[in-house]
Amino acid sequence: MIGARWPCVSRLRAVRSALLALSLLLPAPALACGQTTHVWVSLEAIQHLPEGPIADLLADPELRNILVNGTMFPDGGYAVGDDYGEMAHWEPLQQAYLAWIRDRYAGEYSGREAQEHVAFLLGLASHGMSDEVFDSLFYERSRAYDPGHDEEVTSLDTASDVTFARDVGGIPQPTSWAPFDELAAIYGDDLGYAVSADTLRSGQGFLYTALAYTEWARTSEERLATFTAEFPWAAERMNDATVPGSPPRQAPVVAAYWQDLWLRLHADLAFDAPVITMEPPAGSFDHPMDHTTVEARIHLTFARGVDDDTFDRISVLDPDGQDAPVDVDHFYGDMSHTVLLRPRQDWADDTEYTVVVAPGLLNFDGQASTTEFRGTVSTAPPPPPDVARPIDPPAEEVCACDAASGAAFTPLMLLAWRRRRC
Ligand SMILES: [Zn+2]
């Protein structure tokens, strides 16, 4: 587990380090960011679960409260300046915790204590996956359009958390619960990282301050006006399910990730559905051609951290079956979940490309994917909606017309029919 390369790299660390530095100058609530959004995504993800054991587990309000605490937990490390937070975002820590749960309860998760740990783990997983998806899609777009990134007064995480909380009317406020002692032991035993339960407890406490801040700021006209002025593009789109990486778009990704984690909790390591989502969605049209734009990229989210040594399995084919020139890379570091396919030149006009993930992609568990994924994306406009064959007018209507007026009636009716279809 530890032998796997550590996935967290410069970008997230740089962003968070900047926030931590900022925290020395700003009131505490500004440094622990996005908690309300993270919690909302976890609660919304429950709505995307199929009927089954995870939905049953999270139907329990006490376990949902624990899920929420797990969802918040990773950012507590930034608040207290300890790397435990960064580590909690990624698979090495999360999978060490999963293995600890699996070993302790041997796949039998109906007992209360086991359920509590599973709910907390699902929260950690939600947070890590949401950050990856948000940062690689939504944050990247915001960076291109929002002046707040240049002004560096407020972070997008803080501003978007407040405007999003306004949009959704806040969240149910949780109460604190976390397995601090067990987690401190896992950090030490499995990752060789010393952190005390008291440090974890302190970090979690700061996150409650952040929740309270957002709960207040979401009704503050002054805060909302400031954050909207700094991040106008994001403020308008955080609650827009059509925008890649937005919270409503993250929720189904998290739900799918939980289902894969459930398999791993039962030692089912088969990697036969590696791709959770593609952005733009497979089958899309009107894909932007300008390779310098964020929107021209293609984005894949994998159910498990994937090994970039096997990225030769990922390609984009043109209509002739030839490789299109793209750079394939993680958005963050190796063994993370989100992968960007960046075109090296403009996509060709009116052309359909096929994204292929061939079997053999290795994941964090050391398993190779067994199935092929294919998804198309086209620069052509979408085809017109099907024009149904006009229905012959009812015989009695035709019969009601004389020969001359009947001849005029039929083409008009067909024209009206087509217009309705358009
Ligand atoms: Zn985070």
C-alpha cells in the first residue's frame, strides 16, 4: 500500500499551502474551505445510489451524520498546518483505512461499529473525488474567466462555498463524530506518519467554524456581493448541472465511486468498469476545436487511482482509426482518478473522434482493467431531431374538404407538423 507512489502533487498542495499562508492573515473561517459544498455533494450523492446496501446504510440519520464528518475531515489538516489533511484526500490513506475496516470486520458490515467506519470512509472518499473533479473541470474554467484568481484576495473555494450555500439554502448542520484514535493509529502504522488524535480533533473543530461561517455568510448581502464580483462566472454556475465539475455534476460521480468502494470492501478487486464518467459525455456534439481552450480538453474519471505507466492504453482515434495527437496525463499525480486528454492541435471541423481506454490499465490495487471503454465526441453540430413521417390526415377530414381546398390543406398541415417537431 505504502509502496504505491504518492498521488498528491504540486497543484493541490500549492493551492492549499497558499490558503494556509493566507490563514495567518485572515480570520480562521477563510482557511478551511468548501465544507458546505462538500457536505451537500455527499448528501446529494445518496440520491444517486441505486437501491441496495449503501443506500440502506446511509438512510440512517446517525450514519449520515458520520458520513458528513468523514466528508469534512480531509481539509482539517490545512487548518492546523498538518499534512494529515493532504494525505486524507488520496487513496493511500483511504485504502489503508478500507483495508483496516475489511480486516477488522471480515466483510460483515451489519454491526453498528462497522457501519460507522464504513460511513466515515465513504465521506473521505466523497471529499477526495469531489476535489479532483471540481479542480480539474470547474476550477480550471473559473481560472480562465474569473478575475478573483488574479486578485488573490479570496479563494474560489471560500467564495463558491458561500454563493453555493445561498443557492441551495444551506445544509443540515452536523454534530462532530470521527474515529480520531483509530485514524491516528492507521496514519502511524500504515503510512509511517505520526499524528496525534488531538491534532485530528483540533483540525475537525476548525471545520465546524468554517461551516458556521458559510452558514452566516450565505445570507450576508455584503459577502455575497463581494464574492460574486470576484468570481462572477463561478457564482452563476456552481448550481448548474450542465457545467462540468459543478457540485450537481459531482454527486453521481461520488455515488458511482462509493459503489466501487463497496466492492473493494468485499475484496472484489475486479477492474471491469474503470471509467466512471467522460467529459464531455460520450456522444456529445459541438465540441470546441480550439486546442488552447479549457473546453477543448477531454476528461476521464476513473473508479480507482490509475497508473500513468499504462497510459498507452488511452487514445483518441480519428474517423480513419488513426491516433489524434493528444497529451494524456493525470490532473494531479500518479494513482489519482482524473485524467485529462489535452489536444496538441485544434480538433478538425465536422469530425467524430473516439476515446478508447483499452484493457490493461493498471490501478492502485495492482489490478489491470479487463474491458474496453469507448466514447465518441464530435465537432459537428448535433443532427436535427428526427422528423417523423407525417401521419396521413384522418380520412373524415379529407373527406370534409372539396377537391380544391383539400389539395391546399394537406401541404399546410405537413408544414405545421414539421414546425412542431422542430
Ligand atoms: Zn479538500
